[in-house]
Amino acid sequence: MKIWNVGKRVASGLAAVFLTVAAGELSSNAPVSWFGSDRAIAQTTADLCRRVSERRGLVVRSRPTPNSPVVGGVPYAQEVTLVRNYEGIRGPGGRSWIEITYPMRGFVSNGYPGGSGNLADCSEDVTEDDRPPARNLCRQIDRRAAPRGVVVRADPSRFSARRGGVPSGDQVQLAADYRLIRDPNGENRDWVRITSPVAGYISANTLIMCRY
């Protein structure tokens, strides 16, 4: 009977020690594994959130250069997510570029050093009203991408009839309903329709936003 009582007390003691250790492990690990990592992820995501402050929106390109292929666009006031450990990349002409991962992967221009930039913190309200900004149709022939100017074609193909040309650095006006058109011959370029100075199609890869 004494042996049984002793064994029972030893077993009870070991169980108590086990529960105490287990409880201590749970209490020390729970905040880290269940809550801490979530907070860290949320904080990191918030730090990487930006909102487009450029009224004309931003073009998303595959590389941090003004003449690289266009991936898409981000309208005014829309949120974007920067790549982790982001940094400003100095591109041709001194323009600063930043890589984003949302709403698509690519690079957007953040303007020139010393300027206000094209991106604002998501906590800042960049909208003035609910009306979308006027679509800017002015573009300029990039001197680096097209130092000899560009040819204006009758159709979106370099094999179509020539309608004229635009010197490097000059401005053109896009059609109001413009859209990017993939080259029908499989060449690495997009085409866009313009209305002036000559009506027709030119390579969109040679265009940058107008510098007034």
C-alpha cells in the first residue's frame, strides 16, 4: 500500500512538472508564432504600400528605362506595392525608377531627384474628388530611344506605307481612344495611333511623357 502511494505521488509530481513546462513553452511561443509574425507581415506590407500621386498615372515597364517594353499602367490614386528592400534606381537621363510587385510586376518612374516624386504613402489622401483626371494625350519622342526620330506608318507595321516622320525630341498627340497594339509581325515592339503632327501609327517603345 505504501509503495502504491509513493508511486502515485511520483507520477503526480512528474505530471505537474510536465504541464508546467508545457504551459511555459506555449505561453512563450504563442505571441511569436500566432501573433508576432502576423504583425510583422502586416507592418512590412504597410511600409511597402504607395499611392500614385501623378495625375496622369504611371506606365509600368519591364526594365527601369523609358524605352523598355510596356507591361501595363497604373492610374492616378491607385495603390501599388513596392518590392521588398526597394531602392531608387537611377535610369537614363537621371530619372529615378522603383520596382513594384502589385498590381503587376515591373518598374515605374518616380520622377527626377529633387522633385516631389510620383508616389505617396498610402496613408496620405491624394484624391481631390471622385472624378478621374483628364487623360493626358501628349507624348514626346525619347532622344535616347530614337535619336534619329521615328517614322509614322499608315498601319501598325513597319512594312506599311510611310505617312511621314517625327524628329527626336518633338511632341505627338495620341488618339483619344488609343491603345497599345502588338506588332503583327512578331517584332519586339508595340504600336500606338497618333493624330498629330501626322495621323498614323508609331512605335510606342520610343515615347515618353511630355516635359512641359
